[in-house]
Amino acid sequence: MRELNFIVVDDDPGWVHWVKFYLFKTFKPPEYRLEIKTASHGSDALMLLEQATENGRPPDLVLSDTNMPRMDGLELWNSFLKNYKKSIPFVLLFSGWGENPKFTKDDVRALGIEHILTKEEAEINLGSLISKILIT
């Protein structure tokens, strides 16, 4: 049995619920045992990362929304870079690019964020992206 630990960061409880459901549906027992911790903004996510790392159980992946109160996903990424980038994959989610986006995918990739999805894309491709990152 492979253990997978995730941190999901989003201020939308409905989306967090969907992600948890999707992860449990995609990575099922007996092959997998999941632990999913959640935070509603980047500051709480950093505390979860610190606690998990200190306990010797860092997450296998962080999945973060972009637009959140207190500390958004890009601010979280900047803090994440300092301590965790090389050892923990980070997936950034956008609600959508819209007609006049604040950032384009190229802008975000220029910040060093390799894994980027809109939430619409995540509904279809999240499992395959996570498998690509963690399993293969």
C-alpha cells in the first residue's frame, strides 16, 4: 500500500470537498492510503507544511488555488520556494483565465511554477497530472 499525503489550499469549501472526493475516488484502497490536509489560505498552508515536515511526513504534493484571502496562491508559492520547492511538487489552480486575466499561463510559468491547471481542466485532468507527478 502506498501512502500519499496532500495539502489542498482553497477558500471555497465546495471545491475542497470536490478535490477530496476526487482524490479518494482516483487513489483507492487497497493500493493507496490517503491523508489530505486542508487550508483556506496560504498562511495556514505554510503552518501545515512546517508541521508535516517537522513530524517527518511532508506532503507528497501541494494543490493550491490562486485567489484566496490573507495569502494567495502566488504569495504561497513565493514562500514555498524558500524551503520546499525541490522536494515537494506544487500544483497551482486558477478559476479561469477570463477575458482580461491578471496573469497568463506563461507569466505563471516564468515564476517557476511548472504545474498549472484551471479548475475546469482539473475536473478532467487532475488525477492524470498527479499520477504523472507522483507515480510515474
